[in-house]
Amino acid sequence: MTDKKKLEALFKKHGFTDFRWIDPQDIVVGQWVRMKCIFGCSEYGKNACCPPNTPPVEDCERFFREYKTAAIFHFHKKVAKPEDRHAWSKGVNAKLLKLEQAVFLGGQVKAFLMFMDSCSFCKGCAPNRAACKEPKLARPGADAMGIDVFSTVLKAGYPIEVLSSFDQAMNRYAFLLIE
């Protein structure tokens, strides 16, 4: 059984205070999310942690059902220039990886993180997992795993909306599957 109080203390120790517990059964998965990756994302086929280098949507959904506990982490940020988003994401993702490791070392052997954005660790990401320069650091974003982030976070009571320009504040979300 997961000791949520102990995990919450660990989250806070790592600087994460805006999170909510969810039942992984409440994660909304949709094939439309994958279609948006294929037809609309400039990173499609160019990123080791994005489609087509992630499992089929059906496998992702089955994977989520193996868990009993998950946390959604909320990040609110306004950037001055569009390119600033990736540097910010890289820093947040690095902190999230340290948290995932701490959760794992704390006895949660199934801990699995999904970033709030694409991986961003390497300049010029490898086009497939076999060529990834940092396979121990690389994680998919929630959308790369077929998660309908909009529906899932709204169900959890978090804000999210489509932005029309980069000067608007973003609401980004990472997911940590725990047991």
C-alpha cells in the first residue's frame, strides 16, 4: 500500500507543492491524441520519446491500468519568447527525474514519470530510442502516451485551456505513476 503522506513529504522536499492524487483509472486516453501527434506536431518521428517511438495507444491504456496510484503535477509559467519554453521544461523535467528516482528508491519500484513536455535533454534529439544519447533520462510526455491531458486534468479540477499565443501563461502537467 502506498503511504501518501510519506510521498507528499518527498514531493515537497523536491520542491513540488502543486500536485493532486488521482486514480490511474481516471486517466483519459484517446486515439485522437495520437492523431494530433502524427498530424500536427513538428517533433513527430524526430524524438526518441514521441510517436512513433512510443507504444500504441491501446498498450499505453493497458499500462496505466496496472497502477493504483498516480499524481498529477501542475506547472504554471509565462515565457517571454517561445524558445524559452524548452529551457524551462528541461529544468523542470530534470527535477522531476530526481523525484522519480527518490520515489523508486523509497520502495515504489513501479514509479514511472511522464514529462510535462517533450524530453528536451539533448540538443537535436535522436529520431529513435536505440539512438537516444540519454536513455536513462528520457521519458515520454503524457500526450506521447495517448493521455488526453485536457480531459484528465479538468476531471482532477485543474485549469487548462488552448492558448492562442506564446505570451499567455501556460498550465503544464506531468504525471507520476506510483504503484
